[in-house]
Amino acid sequence: MLKSLYIKNYAIIDELELNFSDGFTVFTGETGAGKSIIVGALSYLIKGKVDLSVIRNGADKAIIEGVFSIEDYMKEKLDDADIEYEDELIVRRVISRDNHSSIKINQVSVTLSFLTDLFDEHIDIHSQRDSQYLLNKKNHLELLDRYCKCEQELETYAKAYKAYKAAAKEYDELLNNTYSERELEFIRYDLNELNEAGIDIEEESDLENKEKRYKSAEKYITTLNGAIELFDGDDGIKEQLSTLIRGLNLDDEIINSVKENMQNIYYDLTDETDRLKDLLAQFSDEDINIEYIEERLYTYSKLKRKHGTDTQGLLDKQKELSEKIALFDDREYVLGEKKKRLDLLYNEAYEKAKILHGIREKKAKQLEKNVVEHCRDLILPNAAFDIRFEECELCQNGFDSVEFYVSMNKGEDLKPLKNAASGGEISRLMLAMKAVFTSLSQTTLAIFDEIDTGVSGKVALAIGLKIAAIARSTQVLCISHLAAVAACAKEHFYIYKSDEAGYSNTSVRKLDEKQIIEELAMISTSEVNESAVQAAKALYDNAQALIRK
């Protein structure tokens, strides 16, 4: 959750700091006072690209800093980025006119993409513009799957679909891949050249070692002869070690153990010296031909340059060319086999897509009922919500095309969500859907910017109560112009603007209960008097009582 927000030199804000608690916090104030600017600053902190226009006139830089509580989902990402933490996360953005803008988390510089990824699924900033996400048909299947909680089935299907698509690509490439006589001639030539070369990684390594030795033959022979003489010569190590072992002829357990170990060392040294003798013998072996070695290494070098790869790459190329020739020579048979495999993988993917479809259809009925129940709470008694399926070609999410349909009034035909609701109705419908999906997501902070637009009276109270219900599990910040919505908040901030030294400045004041009631009265009527205050108190007491229930 967001614990505090510090803003300096941002838009018309000189400097302010806000401390938050969990639950439902509301911001009220006159139009143009800067309520949306505060929400905008928070949004900019998390995901805004550098924009110098946000810097207050006359200032060199703007600063936004948010303090967040550490959530479990953050820990792995923070560990991977070597960012130390305890129980708080301090996110600080500096936007500077001199191109020294920065983003830091707990004093460690990070990229905007890292910051956005850290918070993306966990902070939901909802404005009227953001309603387009819920209205857009292309997002409806994702929303339904979120409700279905079918991650395992989606993953299983995705694997099957990926295998099918890979096979389809392979089949299509073979189907469309034909070679001219000239191309085939080149392929056969390169393959014959590689076959005749007899490429072998171990042989090349052995040849390189031999070349290195024989080019340094004199040094090798001198060194090897010296080592062998030191071990095998008169009064050499071998003779002295043998004498030492024979001399340890005592009936003592420790000495016998030492003697046995020395005998093992004697035999090991003898074996290793024999290996040196074998290597020395190779230098005088008439079968060894340095010219042959260099010729073979030249063959490897020439082929690697020609094909622009290493020795393993030459082997891969050889296999690739062999397969091309084989496919051409036996094209119809290979095509038939690949088509059989393609059909098999398609059927496997389709069966898994059918399982997904079954889950979606069943859960869609529950979602329809769930959304309608929330609509009833929001004084939309005649709202109907329907999820319609249409089968399409297999894609990464199955074969379902999904669209939400809605009717807001009795006797009205169901229409696609995007063109079925008026301003006030769509605000409530969006809130009903948010109430469903926020509880299913990983959202820890939800921000509503004037979601109560176009409503009043008991509808406004219903919206306030619904936001308070969401706030039981998710921290909520809400901008509102309606007393009935504001009355449902746990904390209330009043935002106002003043003109100082020729500049406008936004300020914020946290209200106590007496001030909250006075602000509710001010929102409700243009003239604040005793009766207006009493009505505001009744509204506030009633809203808080309903929330406690």
C-alpha cells in the first residue's frame, strides 16, 4: 500500500506531503484546485516517461517520492536487482531540465521499465479514459480468464498450441520450399565437399595438439628426455624411491601403512613416466607426417571460413544439407508424414482448447450473476449482463472469441458493452466490474478519478458504499465531487488552490470529523448554514453506520 506521497515543483504544486492509511481515502475540493494533478503525479511516479512540461514554472526540477509498504510479490524482483529493503520501499523520481532526471528505489537507480513492471499489476489507476480497457472487446477474454483462474489449463494449452504452430511452420516451409536445378547443384556440391572432408571435432583437436608439439619438437624432446632420465636414470627417483621402500622393513602398523602408500606412489610415477616415453616415441615414429597434419587443419580452416561457422557448425550444416537433399528426393513421403504429425498436434491442441472453453462457459454464468449483483447494489435494478462466445480459429488463447453484452433498462435489447450505456450508467457499470475484478487481481492500490460522474442522490451513496467495500481488501484513493461518496471514506483530504506572488499553488489539508461534515455541507449546498451542517452530519453518520454493518 501507499504510505506517503511527497510532491515538489510539479505542475502548480509548490510542495506538499501526504500520509495515507489503508482503506478508503477521498479527495474533494473545487474544480481546478488540483485534485487530478495529485493523482497524475502518482501515476507519473510509477509509469510516466520524462516530460519536462510537468516541472513547475520557475523551477529547475520536479520531485515525486512515494513510500510503499513491501509486498511479498516485490521481494524476488528486488532481490534480483540487488535492492536492499526492510519493510518499506522508497520510490523517488527527479525530473530535471538539465537532462539529469533519475529514478531510484531505496537509493538504487533503476529503469522506468523495471519500475513499471514492479507496480504494473498492483496499482490500478482508473479514470474515465481508463474505462476504455473494460469496454474494449479484445480485453474481455483476458478478464474472463482472470475470473476463471484457469492459469494451469491456459499453460497446458499454450504448450500444445506452441507445438502445433511449430509443426505448421515446418510443414509450410517444406510445402513452399522448392529448389531450382542450379540451387540443388550448389547444395549437392557443398554436401559432397563436407562428406569428403570427414569433419570430426575430436580429430581436429588431436591434430592441433600434434601440430603444436611437432612445431616445438626440439623443446619437447629435450624436456621429455630430461624428465625420463631424472626418474629412470642411474640413481634416479625411481631407484631412490625403491631403496626407500625396501628400507622400511619393520613390523610396525604405521610404517607398513606408509610403505604401502609409497609403493602406490612408485607404481603411479612409473605409469606416468611410461606415458612420457610413449609421447617421446611419437617424435621419431615414421608414420607421423607433419605435412598431413597441416593439410588436414587447412581443410578445417577453409571450410569454416567458407560457411562462416565453427567445426560444430560444419557438422550442423552437413546435417542440414543432407536433410534438404533427402526432403527433395523423397518430398511426397516426407510431406505426408509431416501432415500426419501436424493433424495430430492440431487435434491435441483443439481438445485442450475445448477444456478451456468448458471452464469459461461455466464460469461465465457465475461472472454474469456476480456483475448483476453489484449493479443491483449500485441502483441499476434492471441491468442485464451477458457473456457471448463465438468460435474462431485456434490462437494463443484457444478458439474462444468473447464479448460482453449489457442492457441497462427493462425491455431493452442486449448490446455490446462499448455502446450500451450512458455516462452515469457506465460509471456504475465500470465500478461494478471493478468490484469483481479488483478482488481477483493482485491490486494493492486502486485509484478512482471521478468515477461518480453523472450521478447523484441515493446512487451516489451506493457508489460510496461500493468503493468502501472494495477498500476492505484494497487501499483506495478516490477523487469525488459528491457528498454521499465522500461520506463513506475513512480519511478525507481537502484540496484547495491559492495565488501567491503571482503563482497558483495547490495545497492539501487532512480533515477531522468536524471539518469533514462542514466540507460535506459545502459540497451539498452553496450556502452553508446550520440545517445544511445537520443534514451533512446525518449523511455522514448514516454512511459510516452502513459501512460498519
